[in-house]
Amino acid sequence: MPGAGRPPADGAYPGRVRRPQAGGGPGGVPAGAEAAAEPPGPAGGRPARQGGGGSSADAPAGRRGRAGSPSGRVLAWAAGVTAGLTAVGAVLGLVRDQILAHFFGAGAETDAFLVAWTVPEFASTLLIEDAMALILVPAFSRALARRSEGRRGDPVRTLVRSTLPRLALATSALAGLLVLAAPLIVATLAPGLPDPQLAVDCTRLTATCLLTFALTGYCSAALRAHGSFLPPAAIYVAYNIGIIGTIVVLREPLGVRSAAAGVAVGGVLMVLVQAPFLVRQLRRRPAPEKEPVTTPTGDGRLLVLGLIAPVIAFALSRQSQILVERFLASPLPAGAISHLNYAQKVAQMPMILSLMLCTVSFPVVARAMAAGDTEGARFRVERDLLLAAVVVLTGTSIVIAAAPQIVELLFQRGAFDRADTEATAAVMRVYALGLLGQTTVGALVRCYFSAARPLWYPAAAMAAGLAATAVAGVLAAPLWGAVGIAAANALGITLTAVMLLLGAHRQSIPVRVRPLGEGLLRLATAAAWATAAGWLCSLLIRPALLSLAVAGLVAVSVFLLFLACAARAPDIPPLTPTASRRLAHARCHGAPHRHDSSSAVEAAPVGGDVPLDR
């Protein structure tokens, strides 16, 4: 596996306890999944600690250090489920965009809605994906670690009582303020719109998402920290179903406003799909009655501005790239905002899928940091980043090679004509150049925000990238229109990724910068060759579906062939030999090899062996 930060085999993770027996896995995990993943003995031949069976909830104090810690097989299952449901949500998102393109095209009416769409885009990044997760997953991980000490008074419930009411009150107030200030916001975001009142109406309809997205993000972070990944993975399925259904039902009386109303409906569905599972998790473990009540230190101050400001500043800066793009595109001919939107929605799919592994493993990294195991956290971050890069660069090759065919198959119907296809494809190819930067930022930011106190450096790096995007966009938009804006976006996010990579070795999880950089460069070179081969095939074949299929197959084949034949970057193992050695040994001996350090890490993954009772 990539990343050489391997813990020593002779007891790298002290305080090991027995895994829960079948039926006692995390929420949403099949019965027996954790027990099946337990190797016969820990790495280095140290015998496993013996003790009574049962779930971690029933273990005595000091024996529950790994309660809720997912094993390797559970993480693989969670990543698979998350990726699968994310793919379903992404497909429904494409259906949603296809409906918008079919009914409303890429003109002034769609531009007005997309200005209002900035609100849910901004809110989802701040309240679901970035800020909320980066703040709450470590907080819930620390509360779960304290819960494992067996003291009276549940730290998890204390954390919920001290944070959830404040969050709901604050976001409700912001939603009301957004309704009142909608005309000013539209005039600021897109001063060149031909129909600003339509954008104002849509903005007011989408304002409710501030509350619903905040509750959604809170539930998602809490459930993932508890090891329950299925409900959070389903939120965008529910969200897009709400939007699609509302458009279909209300399109005739409301026009494009029906899409804005669908945002409100979808937000409610995202909360409903998770709330019952979180309530069940909070009720699952009654507090013991043996020791005095102790209040967890620090987490009660979770919403203090000084603690969350670095994360919020990072998330705001990251999502502000959308604001810059829409501001620069509003004076361009009608449809420019729509072309940027459709191109981003399609081009970002490889990036979204690539970050699923990081999303699933982030609670594991946070627990490792809570236990003081920086070496194990570093190993997982390095491995996850390189694996995510493989996924995103493979998808990038296909997107660039066959962009016109993808857009034609997805959108070219109804009011979306051939000219829109060509304009969107041109933007999508340029925008895809920044996908590796997007993935690198999403993976590396966990190094900075896994510790108890978030750091300011990611916000500064993101602000520098945003400034680069703005300056480059101002210069490029008059010359190349939406394509120039997409190039500025790619430049800005790539600059941020480089800054985060260069600064990561000095932060809470000191990843190895040079090997990671060389590994990413090797993968990018393979992607360049794959893109060229796929593009050539797409030019030689005329039917869109066949051209896309052949170009995609050739691009993936060339990418994998290049990785197999090219010299490997120093100090970064290939992606598959560790698993191959384990499988070969298992076939011969029926168990993983206990004396191979790399096998030891894989047999005892980070999160399965991290002591939580420190």
C-alpha cells in the first residue's frame, strides 16, 4: 500500500482489547462483520488479551477502549456502501440537472435559479461536508473515548445537549436574515442578471436549507463517529429525490421556482433519513451509576468562536470560489453560469467518489489522534491520499478525453442544444484540470483538523488559492469567457493543494511530503498519457455512446499499464503487493503473515487497534 508510515510490529498500539462478538458491531454494520475481521493474533505474535465476550457496551471499564472502532473489513464495507449510495446520489443529481436542462435549458431563467443555488451549495460545504464534519467528528470521537472510561454521565449526550440547540437557533436566525437580505445578496453575487427578481424569489425559497443542512451535517458527523455510515451516505439520495419530485409536481405553476422549493423539501428529507438512527445510537448505551458525574472538558466550548473559527474560515474560503465564478460570469452572455454549473457537476463526480475513502476513514484518523497515535494516523492519511488520487485521475482522464460525448449523452435534449453541449464540454475539460487539487485539499485538510484544536494554516492556504482564482478570473474572463473562469478555478485550487502538501509535515499529522509529492507526480504523468490515448480514440469514433465507451476503456487501460511499467516513486510501495502477499499466504496457511511488517499493518488497521481509554 502507498505510504510508508508503518507502526512497529511489536505492540504499536498498546492497550488492545477484544473486539465485540458477532452482533455487536457499529450501527449499520452486518452482524459478525467485526468479529470476522479479527485476525487470530495481533501483529508481532503478541497473544490477544482474553476476556469475557459480549459487546463493548457490556465490557467493564478499561476494557472498552476500542468501542465503536471499525476493523479493516468494516471500513471496507463502509467505504463500499458509502461509495455505492454516493454514486446513486450522484446519478440522481445528474437526473436532476437533466430535468433542469430539459425544461429550462441554459438561459436567463436557469442562470437566475443557479444564483439562488449558491445558497445550498455554500451551505452544504459549510454545514455538511467540510466545516461541520471537521469540527464534530473529532469532538464526538473524543466524547466516545471518554465514554469508554466507564464514568457516570454520558459524554456523548452531554456534547449533544451543549451544542445541538445552539446550532439550531443560530442557523434558524441566519435563515431568517437571508430571507430579508435576498435582494441585496442577489445584487452582490450577480449584478448583471437580466431578471434579478426571479433570483430573489428562488433565494428566499432555498434559505430554509441553512437549518436543515445544519441538522443534516450534525447527524452525519455524529453517526460516522459512532461507526454508522449507511444513513449519512443516503442523504443526497433523499435530497435529489425531493428536488426531482418537487420539480415534476410544481413545474407548471411555479416554473424554475419549483427547483428552489425542491431544495427546501430535499433538506427536510435529509434530516428525516438520519434522525431516527442518531436517536437510536444515543439511547443505546445507558450511563453507568458507579462513579461521580464528570463533564468532558473542552467539548462544551465546541461552539466558541476561537475553536471553530479556523474551520469555518477554511470552508468559507473554499466555497467562495463558487461566488467568484458566478460574479465573474454574470456579465457574460446568458448561459455562461449554466455552462459552468453543468460542467462542474459532471467533472466533480470523480473527485466526490475519490474522497469517499477519506470520508469513511476520517473518524478513524480522529480517534487515532485522540489516542496519541500520530504514526498510525499518518499511515492512513498517506495511503488514503494516494488511493484517492488514483480514482480521481482515472476519472479526470475520461472526463477530458470524452467531454463532448459525456455532455451530449447527459444533457443534449429539449432546450439544451448542440451549442450548449460544445460550450459546456470546453469548460468541463479545463475545470477537470483542478480535480487532483480538489482531492488533495479534501484529503490533506484532515491532517490539520484531526487534533483537538484546529489550525489556521488551511484557511490561509485556501485564502491564497481564492485570491489566485479571483485575480486570474478577472484577467481571463474577458478573453476566454467561462473557459477562462474554469482555468482560474483550477489554478487557485491547485495552489492551495500545493501549500497544504508543503505544510503538512509540520502539523498534527506529519505526513511525508517528498514521497507523497513524487507519488502524485507519477500518477499525474500516467493520467496525462491516458488522457491523450482516450482523446485520440474519441476523435476517431463518431457515435457518442460508443466513443465514450472506447475512450474510457482505453484511458483506464493506459493509466494502469503506465503505473505497472513505469519506475515507482522512491519510498512509496505499489498499490497491490501488500494485499497480494497476504492473499497468497492465506491460501497456503489460512492466516495473514505475522512477520511481515506491511501485513501487520493491514491485519491491524488504524482504528481497529487504537486505544481509546487514555
